[in-house]
Amino acid sequence: MKVKSSFGPQYKEFEIGDVIFLAKEKPLKLTSGAEIKNFPLAYQTYGTLNADKSNAILICHALTGDQYAASKHPITGKDGWWSFLIGPNKTIDTEKFFVISSNIIGGCMGSFGPKEIDPETNQPYGLSFPAITISDMVKAQNLLIEHFGIQKLHAVIGGSTGGMQALSWSILYPQKVKLIIPMATSYRHSPQNVAFHEVGRQAIMADPNWCEGKYFLEKKCPEKGLAVARMTAHITYLSEVALQKKFGRELQNKNDFSFNFDPDFQVESYLHHQGYSFVQRFDANSYLYITKAVDYFDLEKDFSGKLSNAFNNLSPEIKFCLISFSDDWLFPPSEAKKLTHALAACGVNVSSITIESTAGHDSFLIESNALKNTIKGFLNNQ
Amino acid sequence: MKVKSSFGPQYKEFEIGDVIFLAKEKPLKLTSGAEIKNFPLAYQTYGTLNADKSNAILICHALTGDQYAASKHPITGKDGWWSFLIGPNKTIDTEKFFVISSNIIGGCMGSFGPKEIDPETNQPYGLSFPAITISDMVKAQNLLIEHFGIQKLHAVIGGSTGGMQALSWSILYPQKVKLIIPMATSYRHSPQNVAFHEVGRQAIMADPNWCEGKYFLEKKCPEKGLAVARMTAHITYLSEVALQKKFGRELQNKNDFSFNFDPDFQVESYLHHQGYSFVQRFDANSYLYITKAVDYFDLEKDFSGKLSNAFNNLSPEIKFCLISFSDDWLFPPSEAKKLTHALAACGVNVSSITIESTAGHDSFLIESNALKNTIKGFLNNQ
């Protein structure tokens, strides 16, 4: 089923692509206790599912990512965020694998999210949308996998928030997946990361155009607040070295300081661009809900304060390949190391690799031989 | 002269303390080219100036600091931010030294700043206030020192933005100072730091109560925007380790997640408190002007791209004690190291010490024996 959706400051209609309605008979119970049924999940697939349905790979997207991992984005027109990884004869070879990439619930690209229409009121959910967690996102993905009749995924792969989903797959459905590749992620969201998220949420909710979450009804958009949230987050996605290398203290189209409050430095113009292009493709309420879901993610807390308890019930066949990036300060290699130790303590087969990087957290979105070779080797040598 | 001033969301009147009007005859030319005359500088002094006026120490405050280094703050009622360092028989001993602490120009505690009344219009300057730089702040301080008839300061001491002022003192007035103690600072503001400042400015300017800088006239205050700016900045003042130690992922007065957008974690409540207490004592336009001054600070650029050129004309008697803190990621020890090398390359007498810390950038505001002993030793063994 292909549907149209409308979105953003201009509320333009665009083609979402494939959407399926799930939990039609039995509602899905969320972590908060709320139940949802007959909810939409938007997805893209690449390649062909083989006869015994053993070649499926699930791709889990990051915080503000979407299902267009290897296809053009319907709003920006840009190539998919993992186009360099996914495709015929690429690292995740769609001649061989059937790749499924779904928009998380809480998102804004056609899946059940706060901008969707509540059939009971015929208005967007806004803040009447239920709170969601990473586990809830994974449970919705599982229903999609069931729809395809897949008994066991060859692999679940994801970076950052997508990595949290990959980890949760191994815990919630240990019999349903062979390989787990979490990258640039952690077993819990650190206090510093929670703090950055909260600043972003406060910026959105401080924008009077947010209208207590009802901006759709007012035909407004909390653009400024959402842009500030994105700018803050974007700094955390890069490293100091990356910013220094990319921009240094170069001025933007000028020879000297402006001595006013226009952007003087290239790094400022870049941030503005990041902030204001983001609001064209992302929903402010989705940002609130998804950041909260990520902040709640804490495998230690979920398992009585002991991380290794999380992995006690894993199937002996499951294998992990944990990837971290040397200059990622949002999810530093030290957290991947702790995860590796916890997995190893449970006797789980785990490979752990830290890739030397200079692009910070965003390194998982940037083409590199190290990243491609690591994934390719792990996927194909099993 | 003691004057009253009014300020903040409630526009309460309070006693500023000592204020002097400077550049009465000859205007002060700013870096931007603008000239200012008969402008106020608010200050506090501790101890007594000796007969030959050789025992004066100038304290330079940080971004959002003020002149109340060792006296109660007139709005918050809290002790001075360096009360643990300055006083009778303390590290900076006011039985021995005459300590001068002035509010920087651009500030909001009585010195020439955007909230002061423009005598030409009888309204607050707002954005008609001229752009200022770190050099301009130092030139204004120099006029205050001249007022006291001091030929040579025993020392100039400052942390963070105050450290930039201390460095600038050595460059602008090398004959007028014996000892320079810059701490938790750098020779230039890094691209990452510029980016964080720009996010803060955008948050303020996005607040409709900012009124294009004319909020005083409207009796409004861009509280939400300024609070978001402060929250963002505050994260950078601490370290990941500090946040983990102080708060971890502890919840605030609850046993489980709220599943709404109230603060769940202690770290969130703490940030809210920091943000909203800040707006009680600081002016939003001052924040814009001072952050811009800090972003402009770049001794490399000022000296043809070669840092050591900045220190070529230093008096041979001048001595530096550079202090950095091990877990300060805003002004990391690596930048102090680069400064040390540049000073040493010019044959300048420089001691450089990195103090092991767990409180991040804010370590220079936190009492520790290492900090006290370093300063005491340097001040008294000359």
C-alpha cells in the first residue's frame, strides 16, 4: 500500500511509499501500559526474499533517520542515508539479501507517530500520542517481520538509536535473529546525552508556535525551536577534530568580523543550514517522543542493575559484531567495551571493533572501507 | 560611587556597589572602530592599596561572572564566586594584596552594557550597543587601574573568558603587569565552542519575548530562550564523568518514568534549575554581546596566524602560570600546552600545570588544594 502524507512548515503532500497496518486483531501493549491497534508502519524493502525466507536483514534507523536507507528521500530528494552500504553488489548485497527498513513508531515518515491522524478525533495525535520506548519500536518491527512470514532474520543492523533497537532485538526475540550488528551505540543513554536531549526538548516547547503540541491545528510550525534543538544535537554528532578540520575558524563569505549577530564563522552557517533544513523533513512532536524513548533506554536498569543479566537468555547461535568509533563522544568506545564485556560474560559470541575515525558519532553514516569491510566480513563469513 | 540598578524578569532595583565613569575626556576606541566615552565600570575591591601601589591584583571574571568575586551577590545573596580564594589569610590574601574585580564592559552588573541607559535616547541600548571584544574589556580595565594610579599590577588572574582577558593584559600592557595567571582558557575559541555559543544566541533570538533586543521597552524578558542558552552552556561546563558522578541516571522524586515531558531524571531538573535561576541574574543581550566577544578571541588570527608572535614584545620580567584542568573539554589541556609552547618559544618565563579534576571546565570555580597551592606558590614566591 502506498499512501500520501503531508508534513512540515509548508504541509506539502508527498508519497510515503509502502505502509502496512499492524496489530489488527490483537493490540500491541506498549511499555507505558497503553495499547495500540491497527497502527501504520511505513517501510522500504530492497532485494528479494528467498524461498525459505532466510535471507532477510532488518535495518534500524537512528533518531531522526527514516525508512529510506537506500532510496531517495521523498522530501529532500537526497540518496538514502546508507546508500553506500545497501544495494546490488554493495556491502549489504541486495542480490543476496532481502533488506527491510522500517520507520520507527513515534517517527514522522508514515509510521504511527504524533503527526498521524487519530481516527477517534480525526485530528493529529499531538501530545495525546502515547509514550514509546525502544522496546516498543522493536515490537512493532517484529509484527512487520511476522507479516513477511520470516521465522529468523539473518541480521539486525543499526547505528546509534538503531543500535539500541538491534540490542533490544537480541533480548526480546533471541530465537528470531542470527546476527546483531549494533554500532555507535550504548547499553544506556548517558546523563550528558540525556541533558543534551532535554535542552532540545526545552527549545521546542519554548517556541510559541509549538502551541502545546497542537501546531498542526493552528497551521503553525515550531521551526525556530526545532532548529535550535537540531543545532545542539548536531554539535554532538561531530567531534572537535571534525569541526576543526571541516571549518576551523574560517569566516563565511567575509574578510572580517561582522560585529553584529549574523553568522560570522562557517561553522555557524553550517549549523544554521543543518537546523533549518531539518525542520523541512522532521516533525517537532516526533522529536520530543523519540528523544524521550532514547533517554529511557537503559539495559542496566531493566535488568536489576546488572548489564550481563540482559543477555542471559540468548540463543547460543546468536552472534554480535559491535562497532564503535574512536572519536565518537556521544557513544564513546568505552561504552561498547562495557557491552562487550557483558556479552562475553554470558558466553555470547561477540566481535568488537573500534574504527579509527575523525567524523565523530556520525562516522557510522560516512562511507569508509573500515566500516564496509567489517560489516561485509561479519555478514558473509557466518 | 554606589548606584542602584534594575534588572531581570521582575525589574527589581538593587545596589550595584562601586561604579566609576571612565574615558571622561578622551574616548576609548573599540576594536570595531566605535568610540565610547564617560562610560560606567562597576567594581569591587578587597584589601588596601599600599603606599607605593605595588600590591594590586586584578581579577578577571568569566563569561557570566561579575565583580562580586569575594562579596555577596546583590541579587542571589550568594557568596562571591571566588570567596574560597580571596580574603584575609586566604590564597589571594587581602591582608597583603589589594584585589580589584571589575564587571566587564558588555556585562549587566553596572558596567557599560546593553541594558544600561543610552543618555542620547534615555532608553536601554539594546542592540544599538556597540560590539565589544576581549581587548576592549581589558582596555576599560586599564582605565580603572589608571584611576587608582597603579603603574604596575602585581598580577592579573582569571579563568575561562577571564583567562582570555589575563592573556590580553600581557599583550596590550606588557609593562604594566608582573604575573599572569590564566586558567581553564585558550588562545582562541574553538569551532566547537563557537558552535555552542551560536546555539545559545539562536535560542535567545528565537524567543518572541526578545523583541529584537528591545524587551526592556516592552517590559518582557526572553526567559525561555535565555534558559535554553544557559542549559546548553552548562552541559559544556561539566564533564561526562562529573554528570555521571553527580546524577547518574537517578530519577527526580519518582520511582519510575513519567511517560510524559516533565523532567524524569535528576540531571534534567538540575539543568532546569540552572537555566531558570540564571535568568534572574543575567541579561539576555549581555549574553549575546559577551559570547560574541569570546567567539572573536583568536590570538593566532590577531598575530598573522602565528601564536608566538603574540608574545614577542613581552617585558622580560613578566611571568606566567598557566593552569588547565584534566577533564575540561571546553578548554582542554592540549590548548594550554600550545599556549605554553608559544610562550616558551618567545623566551617567556612560564609555568604550566594541569590539575587532575573531575568537575570539568567549572573546576576553576571549585575549591581544591591543588588550585589554591598552585596560585599561592606562584603569587608569593616572586
